[in-house]
Amino acid sequence: MARRLRFNGTGSGDDGCPSVHVDLDSHEVIVHGPALTDPEDIGQLRHLGDGEVAIVVPPELLIDFAPKEVNRVPKLIDLDAFAKLFTTFEHTAWRLEMRRRYASDEAADTYREFMATGHASWDLDSPWCRHRRELASQGKRVERVRVVDNPPSIGQLYLLDNARRNSTVGEDIRSLARTDVERLSLPEEDFWIFDSRLVALLNFDAEDTLLDVELITEPVKVNQYLQARDAAMHHAIPYEQFAARMTAEE
């Protein structure tokens, strides 16, 4: 069935190219204009797939005629698709961990060992550790800020112990007091930021089990998370210092 298209406008005067149309049913935006043909220019484009054609439009066209109000539908991905983000990011992966417990942690043998002894024996040659070391060897950064309550929950103490493993294989692990979270008005959410352009918002159920992940790419929204990252990194301290401070206060 043919689309029902509405002509929104053109920025080129009389010849009607380039132009913007909107699909009245799907609300997708269709832009047509002169094709980008120079091979050197095309070679600089990222993620240009087979069958896709790059076109050239003046910025005024999108400013004047692209839809301004849309009903945004969250883009959800499953956990397998989320895992693939760690193989495709180019520079940085950063996480804020806000929760007091994670069901996935409590299912691990290391968690049971920690509950029994206060420490866990971490396998530094596991596939996860080998992958993190490979990322570090490529110059890619993986960083986390983990929020800790006063007093800390069992899950947070477990993650302080877990930070020994993560830092050994190349991650930068820092801790932040819950009071700083409130003072800095950080979002009460767990999320990853990939390459400062993609936010992966982690959705948990009432039992603290990760269900799925919402991807956010809208620049204004991403920028809000980047500001939260910068504030958290500024006030967080290396996990070793945080753990030492907790011990001194006991």
C-alpha cells in the first residue's frame, strides 16, 4: 500500500529540490535532494548501509520544514542487543550505578562467597575479563561511578569488592556518596553512555532484575546525561579511597 505523504516544503525556490515530506501514518520524515557522489565524501560517512543514498540539503530546509512536535516512542532493545553495544562503541563507555542491589549479582557464586567470607575470588581469565582487557589494549575507556549509601547495602559492599576485579582489567571505578547524588540532583537511574552520543537507560523490575534497555539519541536529552556524568565524575573518588574512608569511620 502506498504511503500517504504530506508535502511540508522546499528550501530551493522553484525547482522543489531538496524537499521534505511527512508520512501521515508512520510520521516518518522523507527528505529528497541531490545525491552525494564524491567517493572521498562518501568514505567519511558512518553507518551508510547497502542501498542507502546520501543526499545534500541546506540546514534551513530541516529548520524550516522538518516536524517540530512528535510523539516519541521509546526505543527498547533486549539484553542481547544491549550486550552488542560493548563490541561496537569506539571510544568511551560510562555508567552510573544507582541501585542498592542487583538481582544478577545475587545469583553469582562470587556473591555467595562474599556473603560467607567478606571477600570474593575473582576469575581474572574469564571471557568478561579478557574482553575488558582487549578494550583497554585498544585505548577504549570503560568507567563507572557507583553510588553508596550510609550505611552501605550488602549489594554495594559486594560491588566495592568487585571493583578490585574491574580495575585490574582496565576499568576506572569510582564511588559517590548517596548524599552527593541528592545534592547534585543526579538522575535516579542506572544508565550507560557510549561515545558521548548514545544513552542506554537500564529498566529494572520491582525485584531489581534488568528487563530491557531504552536507547536515547536525542541530542538535547543526551546532553542532560552528559552533564550528570561530568558532575558525578567530578565529585566521585577512586573506590579504594572510598572504602578506606568507610573503614576509618567505623
